[in-house]
Amino acid sequence: MYKNMKRIAISAIALLASLATLSAQQVIPLYDGVAPGSEDRTDTEQVSYNPKTGDIERISSTSSPSITIYLPEPDKATGEAVILCSGGAMMFHSWGNDVVNMAHWLNERGIAAIGLKYRLKPMTPPQPRGQGGQPRQQAGGQMPPMMLNLDITQFDQLVKSNADPAANDKEGVRLNMQAVADARVAMRLVRTHAEEWNINPAKVGFLGFSAGGGVAIGATVTATTPEEIPSFLATIYGPSLMEVKVPEEKVPLFIATRAEHRNVAAGVMSLFMDWKRAGQSAEMHIYADPQGAFGPDDTGLPSGSWRESFYRWLNYTFNK
């Protein structure tokens, strides 16, 4: 009998531990059924995992968007929540770095983290290349849309901060708008569950990386209801992928990028200037270390300190 009771007790503990894990990482679909506009999708989502931790590392071909909830310990909770929009050029979600890693860091500081799995382009075979590695002409003899090639000093050449390198790609623009719509739904959903998740609905904002920054910006500038307007907006080496109309509501903006990140640095510089011209609060960190993206960890380079700067900015935003 004692052995049975012991077995039951161990089972109960295991069940409670399982429930605790589930409550910390709930996954909630954004839509009932198929996401609007994705009825014709036939591709299958692909997921890869970190072999050491078992956490999701990368996701591609997403057509069924959702949010994953990471909550801090109740006694640590500040009421602040960050909706994380991962990068990946709209081709994949860099989930391990931009969501799992970042969520743990935020939770340690009492901040709720919401991983947004927005819709992505379907995975397709690589396009054939012509001589010199250039893309071959499309049907009808037309070349694919030209790419931008601007450095940070040329930010004023962008039209309303639109740094989309393929703005003439109608299918790409359509998919980007779907991702933006997903982000707006995610914002409404988080605020609907705010009391349940110990979140202050007035302290919910976006933090996006690369293309995810573009998604976060798009959701902010296209918001149509008070429930969709974020309390803050942060973009890490992610410019806008559409023309920007700065919201009338106060949305503090945080930006971090490297000065030599072509197109991106120009795009976020233009965004910063648009925000300031509109009388909005904005803070920008431009790092001098090597060009390109940078991860969430402190690498010893100047850009490795961006998370601490973001954290201080967030505290200042809500406590000034």
C-alpha cells in the first residue's frame, strides 16, 4: 500500500510539474480554423530543434499563426509584456535566438514574453541562376524586382521609410500584410488575456528582430483600434517593409542596429526621423562593430550591450 501511495504521490508531482510547464508555455492559435487569406496554402510547416536543449530552433513555411506564452514567476512579475517577432527574412523564424533565448532573459526580469509565430513565405526550391550568378529573367523577359543598396547616409532616399527591398513583388507584399495582420491579432489577444496572465494591458508592446521588426512596425502603423496600438515599439536591425504613417497615439520607439548594415541602417534612420518629426519619443543605438545582424547575447562587441539598453529604456518609459 505504501508503495502505491508513493507511486501516486510521485505521479501527482509529475503532473503538477507538467501543468506548470504548460501554463508557462501555452500555445494559442490566432484564428479559429484557417487564417484568412491562407486558404490556398498546401505547404507543411517545418520545425527544427536544438539537440542540446530540445527547444525549437527554427520554423519555416508557417501558415497557421499562433502565440506562445512565457510568463515570469508571479512574485517577479512587473506587469510588462513583450510580443517577440523573430527574424528570418520572412522565410523562417529564428525561434531559438529571438524567442526562446529572449523570453528566458525577459522572464528573469519579471517581464512576460509572447512569441509570435506569424505567417511566412512557403518554402520553394532555389531560383535558377543566370551567368554571373544573377537571377534569370522571369516569364515575359522581365527581371525580378531590383534590390535596394543604400548606406545609412542615404536614408532620405526612402519614401516614407519604406525599406522593403522587393516592394514591387506583389506576392511578397501580400504575405507581409498577412504577417502584419497576425501581429495585430496577437496584440488584441494578449490584452484579452491580460488579467489571466498577470499583465498590465497598458504595458504591452512589440520587440522585433530583422524582418520581425518590419512586422512589428507594420502592425503599429496600421493599427485601427485602441486594443491594437502597442504601448511601445522596439526594432532590432529591422526597418519598415511598408510606407510609414506615424500613429497619433504616443508609441515610444527603441531602435538598435549596426551603422554598416546596408539598407537596414538607412531604413531605421529614416524611421527614427519620421518618429521625431511627428513629436514622438524615440531612442536609437547605432553600433560601429561589423556589419549585419547581431544576436541576443553579449558577444563582447559594443552591440552586445543592446539588451541592457533596451531594458533600461523600458524601465524609463514606464517609470519616468
